[in-house]
Amino acid sequence: MFAAACAALFVAMLLILIRSFMGPTLYDRVLAVNAFGTLTVLLIGTMGFLTGRPDFLDIALLYALINFIGTIAALKFFRYRSLGKAAPKGAARQEDA
């Protein structure tokens, strides 16, 4: 059962990779990368059960957290073109006023 689940996850990951290269917009590509990361978490979990190593679940949870933070950071970067708190050009800072 777990071997069939791993095979299905591989097929889904292949389809998502195709979608990420063919996505018409940037947000389609970001969504595909996020879905690929989610499927990777599922694959790590099922491989852990398949091989009898439950410590893979800790790795899967860590990867899920990194995937979530990476997706939020990528979307923020694509929207604001910066990851920091830069003031808009021409706007006076509160300390200068």
C-alpha cells in the first residue's frame, strides 16, 4: 500500500513539475512549487513508514515549515521586490520629520 502511494506521489510530482514550467503566470508557478513541496513532505512521510523509520516524520515537518516560509517570502518578494522594510522612494522617514 505504501509503495503504491509512493508511486502515485511520484506521478503527481512529475505532473506538478510540468505545470510549473508551463504555468502562464508567476503565481501559477509559485503555486506549483508550493504543491511540489507539499508532495515532497508527503513522500518523505510515506517513505519513512515504508522503510520503518518514523524519524522521517520530523524531517517532513521541518521541510513543511521551510516550504511554507519560502512560499511566503517568494510571494512577498515578487510583490514588493524587496524582503526588507524599505520606505518608498520620496517618502520621508518618521525620524527625519
